[in-house]
Amino acid sequence: MALLQSPSFCFPLALFLSLLVNSSHCFNPKLLNISKVQSEGDWSPAGATWYGSPDGAGSDGGACGYKNGVEQAPFSSMVSAGGPSLFKSGKGCGACYQVKCTENAACSRNPMTVVITDECPGGPCVAESAHFDLSGTAFGAMASPGKADEIRNAGVLQIQYQSRVACNFPGVNVTFQIDSGSNPNYFASLIEYINGDGELGAVQLKQALDSDSWLPMQQSWGAVWKLDGAGQLRAPFSIKLTSLDSGKILVANNVIPVGWQPGQTYWSVVNYAV
Ligand SMILES: *[C@@H]1O[C@H](CO)[C@@H](O)[C@H](O)[C@H]1NC(C)=O
Ligand SMILES: *[C@@H]1O[C@H](CO)[C@@H](O)[C@H](O)[C@H]1NC(C)=O
């Protein structure tokens, strides 16, 4: 009997102890890391409005200088004007963000990527720490199927956004659109479709027959960079990009050919790896 009693005594104690351990494991709030759950994916709140036509690309043109490129692939109207924290005086042009809306019944809650192509200089764009003034197309794309008009009618939303999303323009390489005011002594170019960071911290130009000397270009406005005061420039030009945050370098060798023309577009054969 003693042999039987011993396990029958021990068993409930073990069960009791295991329940005690399990219950404290299940209900002890110290073991639930709330901050970890909430910061998952690094989503931050932002304000959102929209501008332009309901199915449009915001404004044709805009403060980055992409002109009607905002409507065309790869931007395809999925674009946004940014308040100061996103536009960054033009350095933010070309950066990609994920946005999603969750607070309106018509929201799909699905994240989507937009590119900064314009500046939103006033009103809520300045009042909020982050504000997206989206194209009508992009704003409507945050809705569940068939509900785009419903959220466009709401007009203003609190959304979630994720910064430092790598831009990825499959099959598209960095492109240079020569400013129409360029001449042999003054070279300015819109630089677009930059994978990865999207934002540029520095741009340099190297002339033909000048194998070592990279001349710094200045940001002119938006995504347009210029080289002025370096005398008569000899093409072909190579252009070296340094991305703003990661400092990664990309060189487009001889991308601007001899006989280049103002207003022309030149496609490089390189882009950042993503
Ligand atoms: C909770 O998660 C955050 C973010 O991952 C971490 O910094 C913090 O140390 C964690 N806290 C505890 C108590 O584990
Ligand atoms: C684009 O760049 C990649 C390298 O980054 C290259 O392999 C590819 O051929 C280029 N595509 C075009 C159309 O130039």
C-alpha cells in the first residue's frame, strides 16, 4: 500500500505545481511583450489627404520635376506629395513608402507602395509630423474593392506608413532627362527610377578624357541636379550617384553621349540591386 500511496500522493502535487506554473506563465503580463507586438513592421501614424482628379496622379508635374512621368509606368499614378518630413526640400523625391488605411470601414487594410513625386507645403502637411497628400488614384487604392469613392469622399484619413521601403522598379534602370535649359557650359538633369533608397545624397559627373576627376553636381530643385561653372563640358559623361541614407554608390558609365541634346532622355543600363 505504501508503494501505491506514494505515487498517488505525488501525482496531485505534480499536477498542482504544473498548473501553478502554467497559470503563472499564461497570465503573467510581464511575459507578454506588448511593445514588440505594436512595433511589428515599424508602422507609424500619418495623416492622409488626396489631390487632383479622383483617378489621376495628383498634379501633372509637381515639385520633383517628373512631369507627366508621374502617370506613366513605373510610377503609374501611385504617387504622393509629401509634407516637409517626407519631401525633405526635394531630397525626398523618389523615395518609396508603404501606406495602409485601417480606420475607415472602406479601408482594405492592405499595404501598398507610393513614391514621393511632389511637395505638400501647407495646411495639415505642415501641421502633422508626417503627411501624405496622395494622388486620387493612390488614395482610392487603399480602399476595399468598389469602395474607392467612399474613402475619397471621406477626404481625410489617419493612415499607417512604413518608411525606408526599398523602391523596386523591375526592368527599369536609372534614367536621365536632360533639362531643357542645358548647354555646353551648364548641365542639368532629372534623375529618376532609382531602386533601393530612392533618395540621392550626392551626384557627381565625370567628363570624357578625365579619368579621375568627379565633379560634384548640386541639387537644383526636386530630383533635378546641375553642374554649373565648370567650363565647357566634354561628353560623354559618366554619372555617379550616392544614395542619401545608405551611402551606396552607383555609376552610370558614359550614360550621356556625345551630341546629347537638352530635353532628351537617356536610359542607363544600371540600377541599385534590391
Ligand atoms: C520588448 O520588445 C522590445 C522591441 O523588440 C525590446 O526592445 C524590449 O527589450 C522587449 N522587452 C522585454 C521585457 O522583453
Ligand atoms: C538594367 O540594369 C541591370 C543591372 O542593374 C542590367 O542587368 C540590365 O540589363 C539593365 N536593363 C536594361 C534594359 O538596360
